[in-house]
Amino acid sequence: MSEGRTLRAEVEAARSVLAAAGVPSPESDAVALAAFALSTDPGEVRARMILRVPAHEAFTERYAGLVADRATRVPLQHLTGTAHFRRLALTVGPGVFVPRPETEVVAGLAIKAAEDAGASPRVVDLCTGSGALALAVKDEVPGAEVLAVEISDLAHAWAVANRDRLGLDVDIRLGDAAEAFPELEGAVDVVVSNPPYIPQDAVPVDPEVRDHDPEVALYGRSDDGLAVPRAVAARAAALLRPGGVLVMEHADTQGQSLPRALWATGQWSDVQDHPDLAGRPRVTVARR
């Protein structure tokens, strides 16, 4: 990317670089990185592109470095430090799973279950990672008591930092989801979880996931990927009151196997699976 060009030319060149590197969304990533380099938003970048505003040297140098890093498949969110999730802007980076758009469907189902539970529902997020699900629930159901647990000390630190920056009152603990919150057994209205669920021998194709998301947040520790989800569901069964609701994300290949596993325990009723926005199996909802 050479000096003296317009912002539009710089972004279009970046898009070509990212497309050649196999980045799945080169155009939007090129704009997002430009917005980050300019300390503005993508809408403003697009407006300046239309107006053919010049690209200044300081921007050009910074932007070139960001684009080069993204071309090596460093996650966009690691470069900008931000992952957008429903109404929240979460801080993320190395050591924490980057929340995905499909998980917003999980959050929506948990929020509905919390709202249906009454004025002051108690919601627990098992395997909270960056805190995305717990914080989204508290943000959209302010009257809820929300608690969360994360086993990774690095991810726990990211979740606490997000909570404190957003000013949301969520109790975030460091610990094992399979043993969490013994004092709340039988007293929780909603348990939500995005547990590790990738089959143990399945290696993610996307470098952003394979090389940058922590393994503890990815692999379900069994050939079918369901060892961790089963353990988390067992803990949810102990935590939920009669009639309480579990909302759990799963891989798009587990839309039948996870509901079957829950039915087989005899602990759940009204087990249903829900698709994500792309129509793929994504979330199992079960009633205690």
C-alpha cells in the first residue's frame, strides 16, 4: 500500500490482500481494521471512502501492519481487541475464546427463559469464557441475579475485566463448571452454557480457531465431543429448580446426539433443539 492514495484505495488494496490470504470476510475486515486504525467506526470509514478522503502516512503505516497480521489469520478481534456480542462490545485477546455470532441465538433463548421465570430470576452461566452470555443476560434482564464460572484463569481475567468495564453486576468465579455453586443446588431458574464440544480428534479448519482459541474452550474431551457437555448438563440438573431451564450450545453435527444424551439421563423433559441464524442445529433447550 503506497503513500499518497485515498482511503478508498487503501481499503480496496487491503481487501485484495485479505482475500488472497483466504480470510472469509475480506471486505468487512478491511473496513473494520481501517476503522480501528482511524479510531472511528466502519460507517465513517465507508463515508470517507465515498468522498475519496486522502489516507495520511501515519494511518497507512499502521493499517499496513494490521492488514499483514490479519493476512496471517490472526483473529480480527485480537487485532482490534473487541468482539461485538448482541448489545455489548467485549474485550478479548489471547487466552480467551472469541464469542461467535451464532452464540447470540443462545443468549436470546437464555434471556427469554429468564424473562419467563419472573421478576428476579437467578441465572448461572457455566463455562463463561469472556463472559459473553452472562453479561448479555444481565444487560438485557437487569433484574436477574447472574452468576458465572470459568475454569481458565486467563479467560476468567478477561471476563472480570469485561464485567468491570461494562459495569454489570455479575458474580464471576474461577472454578470447574462440573462442581460450581454448591450453595445454589435446586435454586436456579436458568442455566446457560457454551461448553467445549469439538470432538477430541477433530481439528478446526479455520486458523483463527485452530491456532488462536484456547484448546480448553474447544475440545469436548471425547470422540463425540459430548463428555464436557454431559458433565455440564449434569451440573445444571443439580442446580436448577423443578421447571428450570437449561440452554446449551452445541456443534451443528450434535443437534440429535446432545438431545438424545439429555433424554437418556431421565433428568429432563421437553428437550428441544433450535437452529442458529444460518439454519444449522445449534442450541438445545431442556426443562428440569
